[in-house]
Amino acid sequence: MPIPRRFDRRPPERDQTRVNERIAVPQVRLIDEDGQQVGVVERDEALQYARDRDLDLVEVAPQARPPVCRVLDYSKYKYEQEQKAKAARRHQKSITVREIKLRPKIAANDYETKKGHVERFLRHQDKVKVTIMFRGRETTHPERGERLLMQLADELSELGTIEQRPNLDGRNMTMMMAPVRPKADPGGGEGQNGARGHGSAGEPTAEPVAADDAHAADTASVAEGELAAADVAVDPPAPASADRASVPEG
């Protein structure tokens, strides 16, 4: 009769760091609260040193001989380490790799369905591994699989790029596609231009009228400038005509 297995029902100990009385070595290399090395001391002496400063004795290098222990506020230290780990995870982006399998003699409807799946994966910013499976004598014509993969890549070029070109491995040919990063909107110029030219549906804006008024004002100012220039041009010839009239009299 088999002996029943006895399970350890105690909860797992998540924090494996030895602190204070959990340090079970006779001597430690002590580092004070300022990061300065005190030296090799007895464990009880190191514990008393930490208690006098209302801090904890934490084993930071258990593999060393003797182990290295540091005096610090363990609760604060643990909180800071958790915050650093969260910040590191926040900046990491998980990449999911999807796989789609095709046959070199796939029907048109099945091909469109598979292409729709690849398109959906790329829109979700997932990488896609496209695999062509050859059977029997189909392996003698790998160019058919490569042609099919390149056709798929060309049709989805706006959503994905080829990260790994078609590669034949045994009876399978694989190609890796990566999503195209969305382009940042420079400011929505088209939408703003459209808002300038059109109001709500069926309501013309008043800007063309204002533009016509501005154009009329510019035309009037130009006309006034031309008249002023004409006056300036007309005034100087007057003395010249008088001189010509006085010449016969002399």
C-alpha cells in the first residue's frame, strides 16, 4: 500500500532576507548606517549596535565569509526596493508573439480569413510568426511558400514590417512580422483647416466675407497709394513748363 504524501501546509516564506535574530552566524562583517565598514564583529555585538540606533541588522551578502550585514531601517529599505521594482516594470513593455499557420495551396477564402487574423494581431501591436507547412512533395517547391508570405507582407505593409524574412526550417517556412509604430499626430493641421473652412453642417462660416472685406480694404489702400504717387509725379513738372514758357519771351 503506497504511503500517502504529507503536504507542508505552512504558507511559503516570501521574504528570504535574514534580519536581526534570524541571522544565525557567530560573526559578521558589519557596515554601519553611513555605509562605512566597521569590521568583523560578533553577531550579538552587531545586533546591539543596531538596537542602540533603533535600526535593523540586515544580511546583505550571505555568500561572503563572514556574511556582510548592514545597519539600516529595513522597512524603509524594503519599501524603496519595491518602488524601484515597480518603476522598472512600468517602463517595460511586454511583447506577445502570435502564430498563424498556412498551407502553400490555401484556398482564397481561407487566406483572407488568416490575413484578417494577422491584421488584427498587428493592430494590437503584437508580433506575428507566419508559418507555411509543407507536406509530401510540396517541399520541392519552397518558392510557392515564399511567394505567399511576401504577398501577405505586401498586403499588410501599412500595419507591419518584415522583421525576419522567410526562412525554411525542415518542412516549415517561417516569417516574422512586427507591428508598425503609430505615427504621432503633429497637431491635427487638417482638422484645424477643416474647422476654419466649415462650421456646423449646412452653415457657412463668416470668414470668406471677412476675407473679402480685407481684400477690399487692401485694394482701397493700394488705390490711395497710387493716387498719392500720381500727385507726387504731377507736381514736379510744373516748374519745367513754366521755364519753357519763359524762354520765347527772352
